[in-house]
Amino acid sequence: MAQRTMADEVSILRFFETGPLEKAEVVFNIVREKMRERLSARSEERGDAPQRASVPKRKVKPKAETTPAAAEPSGTV
């Protein structure tokens, strides 16, 4: 049985590596949602809150400071 499982896992990985991108993306999204459902159900059974990976915050680049000459209107009407 272990050999069969290993062969199935390898064929699944090959599908995601070499299969058509559109199909792989659809299958990935389906699998992701199913796994979220399973994890949610498991956490409800145990009474735990679902675990989420922390997402690192993006670093904000400081805006370029404007010079006083650039801040003034260039012409008057």
C-alpha cells in the first residue's frame, strides 16, 4: 500500500509541475478550500481556534520629500 501511495503522490506532483497551468490552478484552488474545511472542522472538534500562518507586513518606503520650489505653483493666472 505504501508503494501505491507514493506513486499517487508523485503523479500528483508531476501534474502540478508539468500540467496545463489553468487546470493546475483550478485543482489547487479546490484542494486549498477542501483543506481549509478539514482544518476548520478539526479545530471545531477540539475546540481550538483555527491556526493561521502570520503574514509578514510589507515595508512602506518613505515618500520622496518635496522641495519648497517644487511645492509652489509654477504660474499664476
